Amino acid sequence: MAKLLEIGLVNLDRVEIYWRPLTNHLLEVCRHPHIRMREWGSEAITYLVRSALLHEDTEDEKVHQLLLSPLCELSSIPHNDVRSKQLMALSQILHCKGDKLKSSWPLAINILGDIYDNHR
């Protein structure tokens, strides 16, 4: 996990090339039945998403949606530990970069809505 995170952080200037394969692997780790693996996976993916959004100076909505998509996909994972990391990451993103998200706000609202729907 640490090496995948390191590779992702070093290559933040090329997110459009590697983002999907890397985050898909981390999402699989977040589904793992062992809690320690899920913690490592959810920590890595949320840290990577936050770092990429803070690193990215573009206002391009496609890039923002690409970067936020793994955070949205965490909503399909029913484990509370993963959900907690997801909410903390979303909170930090909205606090630091909320004014820059513009057209990506519906994704953030969908994350909150999915969490509510899954926990009724």
C-alpha cells in the first residue's frame, strides 16, 4: 500500500494516465474482509484524492470529477471504518478546495446522499 501511495503521489502531474488503475486497486483493498487492510486502503485512497485535488490547480471539471470518483465509489463499501475515512476526506476537501469545485459539487452531495441512503 505504501509503495502504491508513493507512486501515486510522485506522479500527481500525470493523474489522467494512471489514476483509474491505481485507484481501482486501492478500492479493491478497501473491500478486503480484514480490517487492517481496509484501513490501509482507505487511508491511502483518501490521502491520494486529497493530495491530488490540492495539487491540481486546474478548474477543469473533468479532472475534478476524475479525482473525486474514487471517493464516490467508496460509498458502495458497507464498512463503517471506510465510510468514516470517506467523510473525513470529503470534509477536508470541501474545507480546503470547496470554492474551486464548482461543477463537481453534485458529486460531493451524492457522496453524502449515498451514505444516508445506505445507513437508514
